[in-house]
Amino acid sequence: MWCWLFYSIQVTGANKGIGFGVVKELCSDFDGVVYLTSRDEARGRKAVEELEEIGFQPIYIQMDLDDEASVLRLRNHLSEIH
């Protein structure tokens, strides 16, 4: 029987500052999928573009911890994928 382990990390508030730095470090060192999340979709997508320009491939998902619907969307996405 095969057992596949698939790791992912979700970083909130990752479009700037410490969160952005954490995503950048994870993309270079972590052997799994890195999800970059932010409240503001335009800023989040811009952060992903910046990381893609230097060879990293985080996945963007809009999420606001104060918005239950967006948290549930992330949960549903992760449960379908992982």
C-alpha cells in the first residue's frame, strides 16, 4: 500500500512585510506547496508576481481572517486539493 504525503503551508497577510518574507523563505526551503493569502487580492497577486520573477511558485488565495466566508473558501479549496 502506498501512502502519499502532501505538505502545504498557508501564510496569512503575506503580500508584504514579515508575511512576504516568510513566503519567500518557505518557497526556497520548503518541500511542499506554499499558499500566499491576503485580504486585498490585487496586492496578493502582485506579491505572487514578484516571487515568480525570482523563480518561486507560491499559490495565491484571497482570504480575510475577519470574513468567515473567505476562510471557508480556503478550507474547502484545501480539503479538495489535499
